[in-house]
Amino acid sequence: MTQTIHVFDAYGTLFDVHSATARLASEIGPEAQRLSDIWRAKTLEYSWIYALAGKPSTFRKLLKSGLNYAISVTGVSVPGLAEKLMLGYDELTAYPDVKDVLAALRKKRSRIAILSNGDPDMLEKAARAAGIDGLIDHILSVHEVGVFKPSSRVYRLAMTKFGATREEITFVSSNRWDIAGAAAFGFATVWLNRSYAPEEYFEMPASLTIPDLHGLPLLKPEA
């Protein structure tokens, strides 16, 4: 029997990666958004380098390294800031469309998973804090395969966990590089382009591009 499975990236897709910094913006001051942008960019860069180098690590370690770099570059000096921001990453705010859309997918009998670079405990805490843990069948972390995205071993993890074929899985991410990796692996992909970013990775196109989660095909009214 064919399954309908939606696999979601976590950070930037379900959870707002800038919400931890936004909560402390008044303490951080005018460099708050720049700090958050650098933090995100460096953490991703580190994950790609570690994946290519075959070097094991945890997402939390890379996240802390990225944060230390961002604080150093911006020159922000707030006592205890790094500790507060790292704790805040366990309670990131979910985007407004997330909970309702996941609940709607469950009503349509779609099976749902998170597939993320995040550490298992981080993802579980974030899902629980956002109130979506009861809407998810599996929280899948790259920790299980020992390498970060976009390694094909990560995307294969979703197939293994559900006992599914590539054709049964739709992968959803706001990160275009992640969509490229999943498309190269053979998944149907939905690029959640919340920021209306320009297209790239033309040889590894998304199957569909949407501005918010309500655009998922399974949720569109039948003609």
C-alpha cells in the first residue's frame, strides 16, 4: 500500500532560527539581526565543511562555534549572552502556519517526520516547546548516520525509518541547498521560499516552490 509521507527540515522551515536572538534584541542592541544572520550562516558553513571532511561533530557544538564567531565579529558584549542564546535555541518559535498545517496533514492521513541536522535532544525540546510533538511520527536526526546534510545518507534515513520508497516521500525545506540535496537523492521536493529568495541550483530543481506551508499540494482544495 502506497504511503503519503511528508518529511520536513526543522530549522528555518518549521522553527524560526532568528527567534532566539529576537527575544533578546533589546539587550543586544542594533547588531541583533546581524549577529543572528552571521550565527546562522557560520553554523551552516561549519556543517558543510564537517560533512565534506568526514569529521564527526554535534550540531550543538557547531552552533556554539558559530555563535562565538558571530559575537566576535559584531563586537556585542552582553554578560551571559552566549548561554542565553544557546538555551533559546531549544525553544525556537514555530512559524504561524506550522501547527495548523501539520494538523491538517494528519487529518489527510499523511505521515509526518522531521529530518534535521539538529541533535535529537534539541529537536525534541523544540518540537515540545512549539506544541507540535504530538503531530509528528518521527524526529530524525543526522546523529543516526554520523554526517550532516546534504549527504545522501541523511535523506536515505527517512526511507529506512518509514520503510518507504523515494516516490512515497515529499521533502519540504526552506533551505534551497537542502532542497538541492534531496532532489539529487531522488525525493519529490517542496521549496518553502518564505523570503522570496532568487532561484539557484538550477540542475537540482525543486518539484514545487511555495511561499508558505498552506501551499502544500495535499492541502489544496480539489477542483
